[in-house]
Amino acid sequence: MNNRPDGMLGAVMASESLGLTDTMINGAGGCRSRTQIMMHDLIPNYEPENRGCSRSKYFSRQSRLPCTYLGNDDIIFGTSAKVFEGVESVSSITGRKAVLLDTLGASLLCTDYTGLTGNSETSPITVEGDLSSMSVSEGYDAVTDAILSSLEMGSGESGAVNLFGYGLMDLGWDTGAEQLRRLLEPMGVKVGCIAGCMPSRESVMDCGKAALNVMIRPEYCRRTVEHLHERFGTPYLRLSEGAPIGYPAMRSFVREVAEALGADPTPSLEYIDADAKAVHKVLMNYDRSSLALHCKGFAIDGDSSSVYPIVKWVCETFGMRPRKVHAYDCEYSREIADYLGSLSFGDALEGSDGEVVLVFSDGMAALKGRLDRDDIGYVEIGIPRGRYMDLMGRTLVGTQGCRYILDEMMNGMMRFRCGQPTEVEYRPGCGNC
């Protein structure tokens, strides 16, 4: 059974992350409830209830995700009338367009929504294809592209950089957005819009003016940046080392953006190096913890843009052995396979035998793993989240992401530690020793 999030959830995340539209779920109430619970977890900042939403039964007294609440009669007689009424009702309250997303059941009805309202101001934004058959990244990319295509964005040249493919699907996305800015700003690069992190409307409308669009996670934004390239001529950058996770991938991220813009990466690299040096001093104080990972096995399961930099980082820095490496998508599959092959660990793609002391996985798998065994460390690198809440700003990208991952790696396994300092001479000095 495949328990991975599908394109429907990816589509909802894309619509909610831009914050310019209402996301109307065309389906049964249960579909809406499940999605709303997940979105409540992904957007943890509390906002007071919008009392205006109580005026529409489609909101059902909630501020997010209006729903058509399809029933048996709708399946028989069609859904267009209910969708029409729902879109008009929601628009009259919020004044925004709706992104109409069909659940699996609604998509089987093959209803034509072309010219549904007869009003271009309220006509919903729709997506071609069955979202339930798409991966979460494909659904996310399709809806982001559809929304941006519907906007009359300005053109020109602002000199700013837009970051795509990073957002609600990422652990600690709000902290991560600040970390990404912190990596680029020292070298004079202005970050305009981070499309997946609930940006301001002004920054979204200025997306066409950017000097460069950077794909933090290409699997979530390739269609979108290609559309912006065709529409505005904006060049886009695919990061060669994956998302900026770990110190090596961060340095590569900074250098590649600097090269594309003709900027000097030195200030940003110095910032990264200073943090790496500070972390190294702490690790050396507990050298038995880091050295104990040498030649030990690890497993990883996640987006390829996370898998690739993490695999390289833990192999090259700690000398660990990959036992099982699985990526949800094929964006960096060639790079992952080539790298594992260069280390003679190509069998890790199919899963190899041997001890595993660390597992990188989604939050719920990590939570279950910790309950099953306390001698294996688990590092949460993807949704669904395993923590009830996060007050520490845990994220994967940037220097704070490095500290989070290392902290989880070093403290995640319940094992005996004597605490004895190392490299200390205990013998009394007699002058002859």
C-alpha cells in the first residue's frame, strides 16, 4: 500500500501557500476534513476565525478550504450546479477567485466547468488531469503554474531572485525561508518571492520582474519556472547538488546563484564557514559520538532533492555506509545512482543487508520507529510531521538545518556514554614519561 501524499494534497498546499485564492474542494465532506487537519498542522500560526465564513454553508464555519460536500444525488445528476453555487457563495464573501480541485470521486464524473459562472472575475481556476493520479510534487507544480498563469503580473527588471519549489511541504518552512534569505543576502542578492511560503501579494505580482528563478526543489516547480521563462524570459537555475541541506550543498547553492548573477559569493561563504567551524568545535568535544558513526549503516527515504545532499554529506563527513536509499521522484535519481556507484554502494538503491543505526524519513515513520526501537536514531526530513508542535524552528535548509540534522543524528540513539574526556593525560607528570 502506498501511503505517500498524492497530487490532491500537493495541489491544496500550492493554493494555500500562495494565499491569493480560496481552495475549493469538490468532493465529499470527509475529503475536506482530512485535508483541513493536515493543513492546520502545516500552517501552525493561529488566526482568529473569519466570521464572514459563517455566511456560507460551503465554508461550514471554517476559514479555509470551502467544500461542495458532494452526496449521492450529485453523483447521479451532476455537480455543476452545486459547484456554481459554491463558487459564487465563496467569492461573495472573500472577493477572491477559487481554485477548484476535484477529489478522486468528483474527477470520475467528467463534468465540464468551462465558463461555469460566466464572470471572469469569479470563474474558478481549474487544473487539467486527475490530481489523485499525480505525485504530491506534480500536483503542487500544476496548481502553482495554474494560479500564476491566471495573474496579470508585471514585467520589467527588479534584479531580485525568486525561489521556487520550497514551501509548506518542507519541515519548518517559515524558518527555512529566513535561512534561505540569510544565505543569499550577505553577497548582495535580494530575494523577491519565495512562492511556497505564503508571500505577499506584491511579491507574487512581481515574479515576472526577477533576474533569476532558483529551483530549490525542481520536482515541485519545473513546470512553473518553464512557464515563467516562456512568458517573461526569466532564466532559471537547477541546483546541481540538490536543496541547500548540509554545508557542502549550501556552499554549492551560494556559488551557483552568485555565478548566475555575477555576484561575489565570498561574504555568504564566510558566513557558512563560520557556522561550520563553530559546530565542528562542539562535535570534536564529543568526538566519540561522531566517530562512532564511521562505517555504520543508514537508510533514507524522501524527496530526491533532500536525499541527494544528505547522502553525500553523511557519507563524506562521517564515513557512513548507505544501506537503503529511496527517493520519491526521479529528479536527482541519476546523480544519486552515479554517486552511490562511485562508492561501490549501488546496491543501496535496492536495499542491502547490514546494520542500520540512522534512518532519515518522514515524521510519522520516524515517530513509529522511535517507539519500536531505541537503538536506532531517526531524523525527520519530510511530511507528515511527527511532532505535535515545533517551537524550536526545526528546518532542513541553511545553517540552522545543519544544526537540526546533526543534533538529531548525535542525540537520537539511546546508547551508553561514559562521558570521559578524550586526549587528556591522566598520568602524573614525572618528567620521565
